[in-house]
Amino acid sequence: HQHDIFTHNLSMHVERCMCTMQTGTQLTKMKGKKKGLVRFFYLDEHKSCIRWRPSRKHDKAKITIDSIHEVCEGKKSEVFRRYADNRFDPNCCFSIYYGDRVKSLDLVSTNAEETRTWITGLKYLMAGISDEDSLARRQRTRDQYPLSQTFSEADKNGDGTLSIGEVHQLLHKLNVNLPKQKVRAMFQEADTDENQGSLGFDEFCSFYKMISTRRDLYLILISYSNQKEVLDLHDLARFLENEQKMRGLNREHLVDIVAKFEPCPENLQRMVLGIDGFTNYMRSPAGDIFNPEHNQVNQDMTQPLTNYFIATSHNTYLTGDQLLSQSRVEMYAYVLQAGCRCVEVDCWDGPDGEPIVHHGYTLTSKILFKDVIETIDKYAFTKSQYPVILSIENHCTVPQQKKMAKYLREVLQDKLDLSNVSVHECKKLPSPEILKGKILVKGKKLPANLDPDVEEGDVSDEDTGNEEEEDDDDDDNPQANETFKQKERNKVSKKEGKYTLSDLVKYTKSVRVSWQVSSLDETVMNQILQLKPGELVRFNQRQLLRVYPSNYRVDSSNFNPQSYWNSGCHMVAMNYQTEGRMLELNQAKFSSNGNCGYILKPKCMCKGAFNPVLEEPLPGHRKTQLVLKIISGQQLPKPKDSMFGDRGEIIDPFVEVEIIGLPVDCSKQQTRVVHDNGFNPMWEETLVFNIQMPQIALVRFQVWDHDPIGRDFIGQRTVAFTSMMPGGVPVHLFAWFQKLYF
């Protein structure tokens, strides 16, 4: 009885929150130090996103519930902290953290009750609770939402129906080039209600299904179903075994596929898959080219750290370029949740004895070191349990170093790794498995014999020359060691007091050449790669090496990480704030082990001689042949500059496939151009690649729009070769937040 009362009360409370949010309220949106903007905020009818008006973004002024990470009460965000005075009651303030980059929307309501309603309501929605039938309804909304949005955008006169003229305009926007006679025939077939001459939403869904039925999938379905137009469980098993190369299928798995993807109740009852269900399956992640088993950790994590590539961020705190952009603590949350395991903290003396983080000698904004460490503590292990390395660029005087050490110990507590593993004794670093849940500090140790009375000192890495010279204990390869010895600058570091930052630096101590971590910029690395690639591989078998972008990259652009991975470099530091081809390669690389931030290097890179630039890097090994059949594309958008009608014509797409790996394996091939069809182009072409070392290769699919004066980018997908599924699988491209299938 008590449970029923509780459920009833909860249901009423949820309903009250939803009703208030859907009715909408006036809230003040905070931005920078300017006066806040009063806007009308409301929950949309599907309960799938928060919207506000007025806004220059119009319909795009929204935050989807699925994109919200956290809702915080009070004035905790960076934006609120900029307002030094107490003009806002903390009980009326709240922040919504959302999106891949963890932005904050900071709001002030007129009273505390209103704030509580929004915070509680948003938390219910994030938990999937919006009413008694919320989960099922939410799933339906998610499936229908893109179509309902397409329908409302196409309904130019706002009468709730689509005329034949509005349908023609929509088809042009969708890149569909069909004869007008055929469009009219399908329009009439879908127009079944009394209101003839226009399509309501349900009729539009039927019409859309007609134009989007895939010829290639329909032909497969017909061939495997003996012309029945539906696949029974036996037919489905044959398709999965023959085309998708799946083995060990049981009835339970086949039933799950039908139950999950078949929308037609009659087909569900008969336990068969029709064309819509089959299309849903092929367009889902279950039918994707990426091996679903690689969404979890699937590699041996018990080997020494030197046997892994480690996802590494450069200038983590920056949101853009190195001269004028903002430094934000949220960037640490963003990269850690993106799977990064080594972050950079550039520390300088700040006012009031508080160390700050920013890009030295530039106009980038400043954030508190303590706030950075608290953010790292909060987000370090939300997506991966494997160790996080703090790459500390320390430019602080000793008193502020002591403050840094204090914060590291107090905030991180038992997460901070202070174990006494002696690398010199065991000759091996610990494994990621042993170091699970631990945060390691990478910096430079201060020499023990310095004058304790001096107040200044550097424990720094890449940006300064204040290096501590240290002998390399490993003399197995004197020539290789000599290659990496750098001329040390003549300024040394100083130490004062009991616990400085230096005391927290363990086996990830950073000096130019030592047992632990060497940091070299791309210019030096490129010289070494040209002169001594084999020795570099041997060096990386014994010691961690971090490569970072040149200081000349003031725009925070990224280098190509592949050449450094080819030679076994562990920490290839990327500007996660700069999207583009190079970051996409990095994302593809680390996706193949559950995006945990660690990838096991190929055996030949961990032991013995290996030269990545030779014509035959693996003598005696058979080449691997990759055969790709590019069949068709689906719903390809127009290029960026024509999304809103700047270019009127239908696109002429072609596919380019590129292998990125060892120099001997790098190559590109492309299909023919299909003219005037972006909606469902058919290529039916086979591309063949021979690859010497697939373990380290990436396969990149790009779709381009052919143009008489060049080509325009449409979308891409990059996958590690080892993560590719065999068989007839779709490649979901990433571009403009749309999925493109072929």
C-alpha cells in the first residue's frame, strides 16, 4: 500500500514538473560578464529537448535531453564565478552541462521553487522518467523525431499538411532527383484520407518509406527469402552466416534481432523480418562495419606501460588557438570523457599565492590549478578505469609548487599514485591493469643537492629549457642513447621544503633522456624518424616517449599521428580542441579497445628489430588483402556550403577509400562519380588493397561531391583495420550530425 502511494506521489510530482516545464518560464541566461539575457525556456512536446526564444538560432536554439551530462544547483560554473558580487541568490541559480565539449548553460530563475522544479524535472528526464510509459514513449519519440522535424520544416505554410509543391521542395533539399510523374504517383498512393491533395504526418511517413526503400537491401531480402519478401529465422541465419560471416548463431539471437528491429506487428507475430525491419537492422550499430566487441576493452592490459599507445592531449586547457582563446576547466572533463589518459597542465604563479593554468606569455585566459585538479578528480575514471597521467608543465616558484603538491595530495587522495616501484630494479614499468584507478604525475624531479634557501625553481617539460641532466641507466644500445641525448640548458631547478611537486613525481618522471618519459617536439622527432627510425623503435621498447606539436602551431592545428605510431611512440599529443582529419585518425585508433585510452602495440614493436620505413618491414610475412565492395549510399546531405540552398543542384557523389599505416601500405582508391543522386546512389564497385601490416593500419572512407572545379567534402568514417567486420556491412559516416550509409 505504501509503495502504491509512493508511486502515485512520484507520478504526480513528475507530471507537475513536466507540466511546468512544458508551459515554460522566463529565465535569465548568463553569458560572460555582461548583463544576463531574459529568455522564455520550455520543454518541447516530445519531452526530448529544452528550447528557448527569442534566439538568433531560431529552431536550433535547443539542448537535447540525451546530450545533458549533469544539472547543478547554485553558482558552481565558471560563468557564475566571473560575477564577483552577490547579485544572484544561489538558490535561484543552476547550470546545465551538455554536449560533447561539456558546455554550460547558466540560468537564473525568479524564485527558488521554480529552480527546484527545473532541476528535478531535468533529472527525471535524464533518468528516462517522464510518465508511467516513459521509456517506450521515449524510444518511439527518438525514432520518429527526425521525421517529425523534417515534416515541420517542409510545411512552409504551417497548415499541418504537405502539398505536392512542398514535397517537391523537400525532395530537392534531401538530394532526391525523381521524375515528377513518379513523385506524383507515390504521393497519390500515400494520400489515403479524406483530405485529398495533401499529406498529413502519418501519410508523409508512408510516402517517405516508399522513396527510401533501398533497392540493394530489397534485392538481398528477395534472394534470401525465395521471393517471399520477408526473412524467416532460417533465412536470416543464412544471410548472417553467408554475408556477415557470423558464426555460432542460436535461435535466441535471431529472435532478438526480429523483436528489436521489426516494426510491423503482423511480422512480429509470425517472427519474420520485412523490408523495413531488415533496413532498420542494416542501418543500426548492430549492422555497422565496426566490430561491436571492440566497444569494450578486448586487449591484454597486463603488459608494461611501454607496450601501449596512450591517448594524449596537448594544451588540454585551451578551447582554441594558443594566442587568444579561452582556458576552461571543462576541457579536462571533455577530453577525459573522450577516452584521453594523459592531460597537460601548464602551471604558472598566480595572484594570492594560488597557482594558475594558462598558455604562458600569451593572452589566453587563466584558470585555477585547484579547479583543474578537482575537475580531473571528478572525471578521470567516469569512462575508463585505466591510469591517467598528468603532464605538468611547471613554471611556478617553489612556494606555489608546494601549494600544487598540497592540492594534488588533498584532492586526489588515494587516487594519486605514490607507490615505490623501482623501475631501475625491475627494468619494467607497471601495467595499466595494476595502475587502474590511479593518477600519475609526470614532471621533472628537482636535484636533491640544491640550496634549500632559494625560492625559485622549474620542474618543467616542453616549453622551457630548464632541464635536469640525468644518466640513462640502460646502455644496451649506446648509439641509440646518443641519438636522443640533448644539450642541456645551464639553468637548474631548486628545491625547498618537505613536500614539493618533485616528491610526487614517480616513474613518469620527465627529462630529455632518462628511464621514464622523454618529451620531444615534432621537429626533433621528424629528424630522428628520417635518420634513425629503427633505433627509435628500440628506444620506445625501453622507455616512454611523448611527442608534442611544434610551438609554431599557434592555431592549435594537429600533426599526422600515424608516423609516430609507426615507430612505437607511446604518447602522441593531440589538440583535442581542433577537429578535423588528424583528430579523426586518433579517435579511430583508440576506438578499437573500448576507447579506454590504451592500445596494445604490435609484438614486433615491443621486442626485437623493426624498421617501419622499409619496403618490406616484415620479411617472410604474407600480405593481407582487403577487398571492399562499395555498393550504395543513402541520404547523403549536400556539402556544407549548400546545406541552406547556396548551391541549388543535386550532388554528384563518389567514394574515396584510403589506407593509413606504414609508408609502404599508404594508398588511395576511389569509385566512379554518380551524377545527380545524393539520396540513394549506386556504385557497385570493388576496391582491392594489399596491406603488409594491418595491425597498425586505419581505413578511411570519405564521400565527396564531384564539381567541375574541384570537390566538396560530404562525410567520413575512419576505422582501425583490426576493428572492421567482414561481410556486407554498412559504413556509418560522420558529417553534419547525420548518418550516411553505404
